[in-house]
Amino acid sequence: MTNKFIAQIEPWIGEEEQQEVLEVLKSGWITEADKTKEFETMIGRHVNSKYVSVVTNGTVSLTIALLAVGIKKEDEVIVPDFSMVASPNSVLLAGGKPVFVDVDKETLCINISEIEKKITPRTKAIMPVSLNGRSSDMHALIALAKRHNLFVIEDAAQAFGSTFQGQHLGTFGDIGSFSFSTPKVITTGQGGALVTSNKDFYDHILRLKDFGRIDRSSQDHDEIGYNFKFTDILAAIGVAQMKKLDFRIKRKKEMYRLYKEHLKEVSVVEFISTNLDDVSPWFIDIMVPDPVILQKHLKNNNIGSRLFYPAIHTIKPYLGHEKFPNSLWVSQHGLWLPSSSFLTDSDIIHICTNIKEFYEKK
Ligand SMILES: *Cc1c(COP(=O)(O)O)cnc(C)c1O
């Protein structure tokens, strides 16, 4: 067993990525062009979505999705109180107002039965977040949105490779959004993707990411747009990473099973019930009484981990008086364990042994 520091997550880039990037560089054309199309086609095939557009990052892709369905100033968008902060931030960036709803402890995702209470005449959309590849009952969520005439923008940044009842997450709502930032299951360094089956939304996305130009060859604009385009250098990395995705999805599931198996005697360590037919856990998540102390112990043993995100309503820009008990509980008990797809079985057993030792000593 090496005593090398095991990071909580590291990107995994090989020679295939180098080759792909080199070819793009040699072509002399590095902006968004053919390689980007190839990457988009691969994404579309993988998630089974008709239209795909890749953009600068996953925060921007959520923002564009909101703008594409017409979110305007003062429009309210329902967001779970437990998520990566980019979810509500993207609503603000689009000019809307995030309205928070508590999550389920069983899924870490938005509690559907709490949504209706938050709907007002100003509500325009719901942004469910598929945290760590899990989701709420997507059919129930879509039905609720339909009843209230709301758009659904899926933040599926952590769900690339995960499904709900066999259908890829990100493809239930009006528009789905993925991220290819460094820790995600595949990465292009920075990157995001929008998926939709609606041609009008797709066309709108293409205009919004390209200065609002009516089309690529035009200098005419019907509306304000920005520059959120991709580059073929990033797409080259993406194409090489896509070829590794099936292996990674399989491996993440195996890793989850292995962690669970080797921690089953530790009664205080709880796993969230996870259907591995659908869910490819991006991060290995456990719930423990004392994540901060366990994290310290692991760090002393050269093992990285990451505390869960804070509940959104507890961070300064979103401080409020409303209570979100599940979100708060989850944020105070969760820990992400080392989850890089290249970890070996013996790395994982080593990590589990350290966790066992910590709780035996206590
Ligand atoms: C990573 C992530 C984002 C943001 O994506 P970036 O590409 O880092 O901007 C948004 N939402 C969730 C849930 C994420 O995990």
C-alpha cells in the first residue's frame, strides 16, 4: 500500500486526450466547429436527446436554459435548498429570483410535496437538481409542473450517466443542463451542455450563446445575446473522455458497492438508498454523525474527503429566516469520500479500513 495522498477527486486525462487536442491544434481551427459538433453528437446519442449545444460551463448552461424559456426579471424559479451554489446563482444571473424548497433525506433531491406551497403567480419554472445522479420522481415532478404551467430546467450537472427508470436525467424537462468541470464524471476542464427535444428552445439557445445573432452568418439581432461558445480544443478533450464514459459509469457503481460492502459493519456510517440500475454515483457519499472529525482523521492518514455543501439558506448571499430542516441536516452530516474513477479496489479497502479504525477507537 502506497502512502501517497488520495485526493477526494482528480480528473483522469490520458494520451487519447493529448492526441485529439493535437489534431485540432494542427488543423489551425480551434474555435467552435467540427470537433464541437462531434462532441455534441456523442452527448446526444448517450443521453438520447435530439438537440445538444455545448457552452462555456455548467453555470452558464443553466443561465442560458432559463433565458431560452423566457425567464425575466422578477420571475420566480423554484430551486432545492441543498445544491451546489451554481443552481440558485444561475437564476440570479438570468435575472430571476430563486425560491427555495427543502429536500428529501432519502434522495438529497427536491421534496416534491413541498413545491406547491411555494408556487405564486410569479413562478415560471422549477429547477430540480439530480444530486449525485439521484433524482426525485421525475414523472411526478413533470406532472406537477404541467398542472401549474411551469417550465422545468433540469440541473443534471452531477447526473451525466444516470437515469430515472431507464430514461437519462436531463431529458425529462424542457431543457437539461450538464457540466464538464474538473470533478465531474467526464471533464473538459470547463464546459457545459444543454439538451432539449424542442427545436424552438434549441434555436433560441444557439442565438443566446452567439451574441443574439439570428444565425452565424448574420449581423442582425432580434434580441440580446452573449458569447458562451465552446472551443474545438475543449471538444477534443470531450470526445476522448466520452469514449471512456461507459467504463467510468460501470466503475463508479462498482466502487459504490465496494465501499458499502467494506463499511457495512460500521453502524454509524449510513448510505443513502441507491438503485444502481439507474444511478451512477459521481461521488461516494456517506452520512455520519461527525463528518468534520472524520475528515480530520482521514486527512491525517493521507486521505482526502469533502464536506457536503452548506444548506443554501445558511450562506451569506442567501441568508434567510425560513427553515429547511432536511437540507440543514444533510449538509451537517454528509461526507464525500475519494471517488476518482481510477482508484483501485485496494485503495478503497484501505480507505474503509481507516474509517473503521476511527470508529473503533472512539
Ligand atoms: C458542477 C455543478 C454546477 C456548475 O457547473 P460548472 O461547470 O462548474 O459551472 C451546477 N450545478 C451542480 C449541481 C453542479 O454540481
